[in-house]
Amino acid sequence: MQNPPQKIAVVMAGGKGTRFWPRSRSQRPKQFLAIAGKETLLHQTVHRLDGLFEPRHIFVVTTRELADETRAMLPGLPPENILVEPEGRNTAPCLALSLVEIERRIPDGVMVVLSADHWIGDTEAFIQDVETAVDHAASTGELVVFGIKPTYPETGYGYIEVGGTEGDGVQKVLAFREKPPMEMALQYLQSGRHYWNAGMFVWTLGDLRKGLLQHCPDVLAPLDGWTSQGADEAALPVIYGRLPQLAIDVALMEKAQNVALVSTHFRWSDVGSWPAAVEFQEPDSNGNVVQGQSILLDVKNSAFFGGTRLIAASGVSDLIVVDEPDALLICHRDKAQSVKQIVERLKQEGREDLL
Amino acid sequence: MQNPPQKIAVVMAGGKGTRFWPRSRSQRPKQFLAIAGKETLLHQTVHRLDGLFEPRHIFVVTTRELADETRAMLPGLPPENILVEPEGRNTAPCLALSLVEIERRIPDGVMVVLSADHWIGDTEAFIQDVETAVDHAASTGELVVFGIKPTYPETGYGYIEVGGTEGDGVQKVLAFREKPPMEMALQYLQSGRHYWNAGMFVWTLGDLRKGLLQHCPDVLAPLDGWTSQGADEAALPVIYGRLPQLAIDVALMEKAQNVALVSTHFRWSDVGSWPAAVEFQEPDSNGNVVQGQSILLDVKNSAFFGGTRLIAASGVSDLIVVDEPDALLICHRDKAQSVKQIVERLKQEGREDLL
């Protein structure tokens, strides 16, 4: 009997998360916030791996600006397991760099790619699904993606279309589908053959290498060259800065033929906006969610993400209020998308202090 | 020809103004706020008297807690002209104390009683009306009250009913009317014989003394006793604390027969609530009023009284937002009265730090 495959986790934690302004900032992105539970999303993501992965096999990859803080937040991991991208260049370069960094330390194993800023319920189910995917990837050499069963016609996510089911319940992927218009999203929802792509992947180190070299060699080859010349830290920024900015979905998954999907059994959210964060809080009898001190008179369906100040509100409804020491957001809960515009305006106005 | 009468101003500045919470606090009442113009209401009130009164004839009467700050805010007045009530006990004791304090310094003159926390437009018209009232009081010995021509059926003010007009355009007062129900307020509005009582009075020192002794001797006599025994500061709190808590309207004006009314020619507001304060600001094309830094997206008919923090708002309307370092108010503009309830709640919860 073969040894069980060595499991390696790669947590992508370089996200910016401007959608949670003013709580999220360039130096305090979404994964550093406790917006869906008492722990930060980063802590939740790493703690979920307890027992399933050895700490020395858990890697977190982030950008240079966030590396020190990320390392400080995760004292349970070896400091050298915080891998540092010189800059954010989307997920294909990020995972290619993770690959070459991990190959220098671990000869082989199955890599489980996760996002630091998603919420996952049911850790038990998550572990089971990871085990299924790891076994499948190790035994078949396929590239495995987790598929989330859609619950509504979301137009902001990519979809994955599956064909027949293989022996272990894992499904064959036919195609990756771009963010669809509403009509198509409705068809996807009804088809039963389409899943949300949550950007979580499982593959052996060897199969990832093979896939990258075959489908996007310009992402991996320069990093291999860097490694063969001694992996000089000082030389990486220039090399990395020339890699094509591509998502792993586009660079690899859409092109590869050996892609399989594990339909997940855990609850999942990408916590993409303030209203999504509100969903994680228990509302009071008026539908209000409150962090911090408040006095609410005739207030309904509103959320107050307060700090140290008292928030008093009267006669309002459907508001999202986010209170930070240097900035205050008051928006209708249907207008939470406009946070992006606000951040844009701040950029235009040179308010780096608030970004 | 007689000398023109000596003019003395008494500015009542002991108000609490909880209706402007969280900007107003026990140590920073309404008269200390610049809510109707660039200057505080207290500064506006005193500066309006420039040229009309000698600084040494301008008195400001306030409570012990506010005395130091009031004195510091008005360096142009002699420090001893800030008269100190041991505690707030309504306007009859306040004016009786002012009378005995002023009598010790100035043998006779005409006293013009003003409020520190009202707004007055048209300083020229104001001065003219004061002159009219002063001349009338000095020549007739009557107690003069300013009457504001009502512009809508306000049920929160007292009204003054007048009869015939005297030679100088000043009108004879028939009766003081309590805050009326709406139906009566509508009749008052239509009658042409009813004015708002804005609590501004003009009388000679001698006539005020005569009126108080005749109609409410228990307000003045104890203070006369105190004066005759040397006006010992240390003895005042006990004596003052026993005076009946009465408004001058009730203690004197409603009872006196020799009362006249000067119909004012200036614009006036008692700036009684946040929406009233909004009226004094020039709105932008969306009907918004902003103090401080803001980014507003699809925001209408709202007012933002900000501080040093940026306020970003999106998709909201008809809000009043008041931002202080330790507290934030967000209320519908039709619910501004609920500020009183909020202040009550803070009292119940022992949050003296926010009051």
C-alpha cells in the first residue's frame, strides 16, 4: 500500500478588499478583518486547517507590504512559510511562485489552494471535501477545482460546467464559463451541471508544474530560471514584475483537459461586500446588526459597524454605517457597491491617508 | 432736554441646549456653538450690540459651570460683567439677580434683556427696534416685550395678544397666551393681533424693581436682603437656591398691567433643533448641507455636521448626521426631536461622559 500523499496548503492572502472601506485599507485588507465571525478571515482560514495539515506544510502567500503583518498574525506557522510576492500580479504568477518556493523545500505532495478572505461553514464537511480532492488529484494526476452549488443566479462569479461523474463521485469538467449575463446565469442555475468557481484548487506539485509548462510557460519558466541561478531575493522583483498578469483560471484551468470538480458540501461565501458581511451577524428583532455601542430609536434593517464611539440613530432604515477613527461611511444597503466609487474618488483626490 | 437714557444689555446665557447633542454638551451648550453662521450664537449676540451699548454696560448672566468659558469667550467685556447664577432657576430669579448686581454698579438706566442662543438677521433693524423699545420704556415706565410676527402656526411658543397702538407705534399688551393647541395657533396666526413671545424685554431698572416687588416679591426680596448684608458671594448659593423657579413671563409679565409690545422688524429664530440649524446653511444643488469633508454619491436633502473625519455617504436622503469625536448621530430630519430621548437614555445609562 502507498503512503498517503503529503498535503500542502497554499493560502492566497494578497487581496486588497477595497469593498470594505473604510474598515479595509491598503495595509488592512479584507483578510485581516473580523467581518464574518469573531476571528479575522485569515485566522479562520488557517485555523480550519488544524489537524489536516502540519504547520510546516501550510504556506501563506502575500504581497511584500502585507508580509510582516501576516507573519505576526500567524505565530503558529514557521516564519519562512509566509511566501512573499514582490507585488500582486494575479493568481497565475502567485501560484507559480508558490510552486517553485515549495519545491525547494518539499520534494512532492498535493497542493491545496485556498483563499484567505472567504468564509466557510462546516469545517467537518470542508475537511472531507479536501480529502476527496486530495485523493483524486494524487491518484489520477488531474487538476481539481472545488465547485459551489449555485443557490441564486449570481452574475458576478465564474461558473464551471461538468459532464459525467467519475468513480469517486468527482465530476469531469467540460468548461470554465466567464461571469454570465443574468439570462445565462438563470440557465446555469437550472441546469444542475454548473457550479460557482470559488478559486480553490487541488493538484500535485508535479501536475501543477506540468500544466503550467504546457499551457503558460511564460509564467513559470522565468521563475525556474531564477531558481536555477540561486533564487536571489534581490533579483526576484524584476523577474516577477515581467510575468504576465493572469488568473490561474485563464492561464491554466480553461486550457487544461484533465480538470475535475469536487462538489462541495460546506457553506461558502466570498464575503464580497458590506451586505454580505451583515448576513453573518445575528440581527435583533428590528433586523438591526450592531458592533459597538449604540442607541437606536425606530431603526430598522440597518447595520452599524462601530468602533469606540457611541452611535445614536433615529428614524432610519436600510442603512449600513461603518465608523472608523478617520472616516465614516453611511450608505443605503442596496448601494454598497458604491464603496468602490468612493475609494476611486479618494484615489483621485490623493487621499492616500484614507486608502 | 433730557439726557438719552443709559442703555444696559443683559444677555441670558445659562441655557443647556440638549437638543443639539452630540455637538452640544453640558459644558458646551447651544450658545457656544456656531450652528447658525460662522460665529457662535453667543458671539453673534454680543457683537450685535457693538456701538449700541458700551462694553461696560453689557452684562452676560450664566451659571457657575459655564462662567469661566463664557468669560474666556468674551475678552472684550469686563470680566466682572459676566454675572454668575449659582444654579439655573429659570428667568425670574436670573433677572432679579441681574437687577441687584447691576444696581450696585449703575444708578439707573434701561435694561435690554436678550437671549444668547437666538439668531437674529438684520442687525440694522434690530438696533432700530431696540431704540424704539428703549425710548418707550424710558418715557412711559412701561415693561416692553418684543413681539415676533408669526409666520406659521407654531404650537411650541407662547403668544402675546395686543390691543390698540400707542403714539410711537408701540402696542398695548392685553394678555400673554400659553403655548396653544394647533387650532388656536391657527386663529392666532390669522388674527393679526398675536405675536410670538421671544423672551426679549426692555424696562428701566426702576420699573423692573417696582414690578418684581409688586408681582413676585419672593423672587426679589431675598436678594435685596443679601445685598443689604454686604452681598457675600459665599452666602448667595443658599439664598438663590430657595428662590421660586419661575419664568419672568409668569412671575411678572402676565400679571403686570403696564406692558407694551414692539413689533420687530428683524428676522428671528430660536434655532430650536438641528433642522432649524440646517436652515441657516446654503444647500448645494441636491439640497445637501455639509460642514467638513465629504464624498456624497446620490445623496439628497441631507445635512452633515462633520468634524475632522471624512464622511462618505451613498444612496441616502433626508438625514441629519452629526459627527463628534466620541459620538455620532444619524437621524431622519423629521425625527430630530428624538435627540431629547437619546439624551434621556444617556442619562439613564449614566453616560455623563457624553452629556
